[in-house]
Amino acid sequence: MAPHPLSLFPPLFPPAQSCQNLRPPKQIISPFHNQIGLIKQVKGHFKKYLERGYYPFTFENEEVYYERLIRVIDKTIFEDIANFYQLKTPHLHTFKKLLSYLSSVPPRELNTNNLAKNIGLSNQTTFHYLTILNDVGLARFVFPYETGNQLLRKPQKMFLHNTNLLYALQHYLGQNPSQGTVRELFFLQALNDANHQTFYLKIGDYRTTNTLFEIGGKNKTDKQLKGSDLPAYLVKDDILMPTVGTLPLLYFGFLY
């Protein structure tokens, strides 16, 4: 099972208020902005956290860290999943294929039918295996925001559980992760780990109970958030200072 996260950041800050009760930017600058200024090269620290700051062996070098994380994945699949779900070894290799797939595709709607065809399994079995990955903490579902019975909803998106798993698997495959995937995954990881439900939207990227968020880089605009009846924010990964309607991505790491 995935260990609880440990942050690289010093404990300078109290936990942020709920993202469902965000205040206007001038009010949320305090206490973070002045104190973040005390940390030298904070963007570099944040980048290292995204790559290898989530697990309690974070201070090992990159190669050793990723090797150890791959061993955690293997142990979870070939021991925990095998024993708890009583699955035989030939079936277990499919879980690594699914994780490799999740690490390689950009954020988009989950199509289990196409995925099932690509790995040679039935749609039902594929969804069952994805659910197992979600349940053991190797991946995470994102459900659509809809009215009606939540139990009948199917997940709209699926990511690896955290950015370190993403970097480790991409490193293992000799690739670099998509920056868009890293942004969205860290946003979800930060809110979910702080026990905030986050839903996928067709307009705007994500929604909590009463706030909309659009995730992007420096050129991202608020076009998709125009006309929203709810508080709406752009979340950018290349800024340290909030402005009107825009929040720094790294601030969400202080929710827990």
C-alpha cells in the first residue's frame, strides 16, 4: 500500500483553509507569500517534491529513489494484490501494463473499451483491475460532477496516484512525463490528500463543492471559466504570487 506523504518543505506554514472556502487573492496571500520568500529556490524544491518528495525515502538520489519506488509497485502488485484478490501471476503483469499506460497518456476521458482491446481483456475485467489499482493507492479515479446517485457514476478520468509514481514509471520507460499531466495530478493529489472531493467537468477542469478550477501554465487563460456562477480560479505552475483570479499551483500543497 502507498505510504503517507512526507513533504520536502519545512514546517513554516499552518495548513491552508479549505479550498472550498477560498478568499479573494489579497486575503490568501497571507500567511504564505511572505514566508515562501524565506525559502531559497522554492521552485526548485517544488520540482524535486513532484519528482521524488512523496514517500519517506525522499532523500536518496534519483536513481536509487526510482528503483526503490518500482520495488514498492512490484511488492504491491505481486504480494498485496495477489494475496488479497487471489490473482495468479499471469494476471498480475496486466497491472504493470495498466500503470505504464496511465503514465504515458495525457489527461483525458477514460475509455475502458479501447483500453480493454489494447491489452486483450474484457471491458469488465479491465475496469475491475483499474478499480483495484485505485483501491490499493497506485492510481486514482476522478468522477464527473453530476446530480443523481453517486454510486452509479463511472469515473471520467484516471491518473496514477501521485507525481512520484508518474516520474518513476516514465523514468523506467526512458521517457519524461507530460507537464500537463504533472500539473493536474499534483492538483488532484493535494486536494484529495487533504480530504477534499474533486470532480471532473466538461467546462473548466475540476470542481470542488462550490469552486471551479482550470489548471495550466503561463499562457493559460480563463476563457473556459467565463460565465461561471461559482467562484473560479486559474491554477498555474509557474507563479509564486496570486493575482486576481489566479492561484499558484504549489500553494495547494499546503492544504494538508
